[in-house]
Amino acid sequence: MAYKYILYEKKGQIAYVTLNRPEAGNSHHIYMGEELTEAWNDAKNDKNIRVAILTGAGERHFCTGADARAAAKGIAVTPWGDVPEDFWKPVILAINGVCAGGGWHFVWQSDFAICAEHATFLEPHVSIGWVPLREMMGLADRAPLSVVLRMAFMGTKERMDAKRAYELGIMTEVVPMAKLMPRAIELAEAICEQAPLAVEAIKETLHRAYELRFAKREAFEYGNLLRETKTHHSEDYLEGPRAFAEGRKPVWKGK
């Protein structure tokens, strides 16, 4: 498959996946999702690959979430291109800039994350009339619920810096930007030196024990039901991305 919206390469036992829309903040749409699905499946099925590293192109944005401008034009922003549930090889996330909205998908789908010193984090969904469902539910595995709720409620009005994300355990390490990928590679290479079957077994065991994916299905379904009945067919759901695309403040009607 020819990739346009991501970069995908394999070197030795490491797979590298890079979100590659820097001109759009590495934001996500359906076409990026299709390419991510292909890349993750390839890495999963390649017996030589033991670790994957995910990052974003450039030094400003890791991922600014779903492409609201694309959504305003009627371009689908889902499906997301999730890491497969049975991807038992470790996924290291290297956050190179702003992580917002749907960018949180990658945080909770990775096994651990490191970030550059200038990285910032926010949750803008409610500021455009959307619901941060999977993003904040996934983050609740890694941060106190009060922190998750505050972020979800504040929208674009508040950002978390790298230091705070590290203090909360959302990030496991903060490094200068120049050392971000070298450090991610160093960690990946260290994992590659370990017994691969044991590494995969402990990942699967812990994911199942802590229900990091499986127990969320019912909650996601309920959240999707609420989203469908409360927001997806509302005037506000359309107003949010339109206002964003037009560079104006949205006029909420609550209907």
C-alpha cells in the first residue's frame, strides 16, 4: 500500500509509524485511518517486528485530533485506525508537540508514552460541540478521574504542559525534542533484547487483567448511544466545526 497521510517503515525489529499531515496539525480523517489500519496489521503480522514506535511529523503537533475542517466539508473523520486489540507487541508513543482531542486515542492505545519538553495537552471536543468519549475514557486508565473531567469540561480554555503530564503518570519521561526519537529508539531496542514471547505474554496478561480494552466495549456502546441521541443530530454538532472552519466563536443553541 502507498502511504500518503502516514509514514511507515520497518528497520530491524522496530516498526515506525508517523502521522504525516504536519500542514494540518497531523489531524485525523478517514484516509489516515485506513492507512493506520493497514500499517498496524502489517506490523502485527510481521514476525520479525517486536516493537512499534508512533510519533508525529514536525516539531509543533503530534496530533490535533479529528480534522474539523474536513468534517465541515463532509469528509468522514472515522474510523480511527486503532491499534488492533490483539496487537501484543509493545507500542511506544513519542509525542513531539501538541496532543489534542483524538490525539488522546494514541495515548491510551500505546503501552507507554514519552514526550518532548514543549509538548502540551488539551481536550477541545466540547468547544466544538462534540463528545470526548473514547479519548477521556481511555485517559481515565492513566490519570485521576478529577483530572480527566476537568480537562474534558474545559475544552480549549486550558492546556496541560509536559511537566504536569509526567507528574500525573500520563507521560513516563520528558526529554528535549532533539532527543525524543533517539530515546524512543533506545527504549525500543532495549525491549527487543528481551524474550519476545514473554514480552507479548505480559502485555496480553496485563491488558486483560486491568481490562484496558475489553471492559470498555459496553461503556463505549452506551456513550455512543448518548452521543447519537444528544449531540450527533443536533444543530450544535454542525455549528461547532463550521465556526472553527470560519474562525469565529460558535453560537450554541443547546439543541
